Amino acid sequence: MPMSRKITLISGPNCHLCEQAKEMLNPLLEAKNIQLKVFNVGEDQALFEQYGLRIPVVIFADGSEKGWPFTAAQIARLID
């Protein structure tokens, strides 16, 4: 599987749910050889306007999204 597979996590500053999401996603994505790219809504006004009240949000390579709450099993099913 090429490492070009990516998942994006929309995160934010001082967001404990975002930290939980990262901790949950990292082992799953490592096992599947998928790169996690994290964007912080605090650093991008457009992202803040779109996602600020919904973080954390996972965005898949096909553009589909899964907002919190989610489980590792749900993300695994959406990846496969």
C-alpha cells in the first residue's frame, strides 16, 4: 500500500476531543500505512468558519467527512 494514502484531521487549539481523536487514529492509521495530516482551525480563518464548531472532523481522501463522535472501528470501516 503506498504511503500516499492520507486522512485529514481538522483540529483546534486546546481541544481535548481533538487530542483524543489523534490518539485513537494514530495506531489505526499506522497499521494501515495511512498518513494523518492535521489542520488547526486556529490558524486558518476559512477552516474556522467551516469547522470551528464541529471539531474534530476527519476528512477522507474522497472528500467525505466524519465528525465527532467517532470510534476507531467506524474510521476503519470508512477507510476500507
